[in-house]
Amino acid sequence: MPVRTGAQYIKSLQDEREVWIDGERVGDVTTHPAFRGCITTVAALYDMQHGSLQNKMTYASPSTGDPVGLSFLIPKNKKDFHRRRGMMTLWAQATVGMMGRSPDYVNVSIAAMAAAAEYFGRNRPEFANNIWKYYERIRENDLVVSHALLNPSHIGDQITLVEEPALRLIEETSEGIIISGSRKLDTSGATANEIILYPTFRLETNDMYALALALPCNTPGLKFVCRESFNYGGSRADHPLASRFEEMDAVVFFDNVFVPKNRIFLLGDVALYNQMAQETHYVTHSDDQTSVRQNAKTEFLLGIASLIVKTLGLDKDPTVQEQLGEMVGYLVTMKSLLQTAEENATTNKWGVYTPDVMPLVTARSMFARDFYPHIMEIIRLLSSSSLMTLPSMTSFDTVLKPELEKYLATGTMTAQERIRLLHLVSDIACSAFGAREEHYERHFAGPPMRNAQALERMFDRGPVEDFVLKFLARTD
């Protein structure tokens, strides 16, 4: 099957999955207002794979020759890597960086796992075949896959695996396994086709929690319990971001869920579980997608800030120029780190062309801890009280229109243009959607302290210490 259309994606979600929100079970996620905006946006991403952009979005399937999504490509060289990154950039720009779980995020991870299939089959050879066949299945059917990686008691690096809440093995049979428990944080799981579970924290000895597997989202016993929607049903003009990019987050419950044996990739092997990220490099590839998305988001926010300054006539203010200069510095830093990761890329032992992990982890850490929070603070400061008195865009359809156009216009924008821009600013800076975006970016890859600790562990301090010791030994 070649790449899907948006309509095919939407139809695939009408499958009686069990999704709950506001205390009620959702009958059809494709028509529910909490999910409709995000689904429409993802459908548009799928439609980009057709028509004039197809050559930039797809490649020929090794199995059928049909066009399949480039985010499934296992890069073997720099050319492959560039093609995949170009496709990810197009999707990141289409979502202005606001969707942390566009389909390519998990796709690149699964592709890296599949390339390292031998790793999964070290003690159970069938698992190597399972992960490869699963990769082929989602590639050939162009499926959306979500993931839920944390147990309910997971806080930072401290995890208490309490038997009842934590996802665990209940029983293994000749046909598969039965699992129970729960996982958080599943972003966009309610609007995906599949959910995959794999390691993100270390285990000590208890092998009942050492699991990696995938399931359809309509599997019996699987429940998605969603938070309150931050898309409050406003117009695209008043809520241009929330109405398009509200990704739903959920806790997932597994009530004696049966997992067929061909959907199991790792089971009961604590050592393999703990080393999976380092051995397969799947995180490095998802970090590459993350960096591409965050660059697009930073460009979009810089553009917003620049238009605010022009609209309010603040171009010549030295303080404002300094603030814009800081944002430019953040963007240049993020782009430089991404470029460095590419320039220092190497081929790993599975034959996968893999970017340098250090610049990507640095970008991920700095964006979450320093860049994004400060960018949002600058945007709020630049906007000042302008965000506090915004009339709805529908006000221009009333008898107020002449007065609105007279009093709210500026030297560079009409009143409607100005209010439309400020609604965009308000949606990212002041709304529940905007607050979620900031919180999400801050904790996207775990607590800032853990990311800094990861950098410390990965960096060899020996050479810089030697540099100092050699200086101290100088006698000139």
C-alpha cells in the first residue's frame, strides 16, 4: 500500500477504540471537538505526501516499489540522511514546530530499532524478526504510532515500581503475553493507529517490567484517559494554534491486555532492556527529529517577535533590539548544533548513518532549560498590555467595525491584521494551549537536571583536564 491520504488516515481512526475525556467515553474521535483539530492537521501532513511534494516526502518501498514516507527510511549514507531531514523539515514547518508528536518522531526511532534487529534477537531470535516485520508493517501501511514510556510513579530518575500501577507482565502463553498496569505520558495516542512501548528508565533486577511491544490502539482492554482539552472550540482567527495543533495527552490503562507473540520485541531481559537506547541509537534519531522541529518553532517565534516590534513601533528601542538579538542567538545556536551533529555523523555498527549525539543532547537540554522559557518571556514583554484587551475577530462583523478600524490600526498594519497577529501571540503566550506548550518543552526529554547529568556522563573531561595540567607544568 502506498502512502496514505489524509482521508484514509481519518477513516482508520473510526475503529471503536476506548478513549475517555471529561468523564465520558468518546464515540468517534474524528468528530469530537477535543481531537478534531489535531486530526485535521495530521491528515494535512499525509496529504503533503502526494502531488508536487511527493518526491521530497517519499521514497520507493524496498518491498513493493510503491512510494512510502521518508521518515521510515533507514539512512545508510549522508544523501539518505539529507533526504529524510528535508522531509522532516517540511512537516515541522507545516506545524510551525508546535506538534511534538508528529508521526515522524516515532517513525525514525522504530526504523533505528529495526536496523538493530539483531540486538533484540540475542536471546530470543524470534524478537529480531518481530521488530523488523513490525517496522515493515507500519512503513507499508503508513501508520501513525504513539508511545507511552513512563510508569505512573516515574519522577525524574527516581522510579518506584509499585505492582498495581506499573505496567508489568502477568502471564506468558504459547500465543503471547498478558500485561496489566498503566503508562504515561502518551501524547496523541488517542489519534494514532498503534501504540509502542519501549525502555526509557533503568531497571534493577525485576524482569516482569522489562517489556518492549506494540499494539493497535483499539486493542481490547486498552484505555486512553485524556486530560482536559485546551482547544476550547474558538475560531481559527482567535485561536490559530490551539485550533490546529492541540495534541491530546493521556494516561493509558492496560487491563489484562493480550499481546500476540509477533508483537513482542523484548521480554524479561533486564540487561537488554537497560542498554537498548545506547545499543540501537533510536534516541539519537528521535533527537534529530526533535531538533529539526524546535528549529522551526524558534524561527516561527522569532518571526512573531519581529512582527510585534514592527506593529508597535519599537524597532529603534535599544532594549528591544537586545531582546531580538538574544532570540537570533538562540536560533543560530540551535541551527549550528544541528549542523554539527550532521557534520560529525558516523555509521553505527548496524550500518545506520547516525548523527553525533552530543550536539543533539546539548540542543535538547538548552532549548528546554534556557532558550524556550526565555523566548516566551521576551514575547510576553514585547507584547505588554496589548494582549489584555483583544476583541474577538468576529467584532469586525458588527457595527463596531468602523471604530475598530479607526482606533486599532497602526502605521504598518490594518486593525484586522494587528488583532489577528495579537491573537496568535496570545494563543502561544497566554492561553492554556501556550502554557502546555511551554511546560511540554521544559519536560520534553525529562527533567533539566537529568539532561545535564546525561551531558556530563557523555563528555570525556580527561582532555580538558590535561590541557590545564599541561599549562600548570609550563616553566616558560
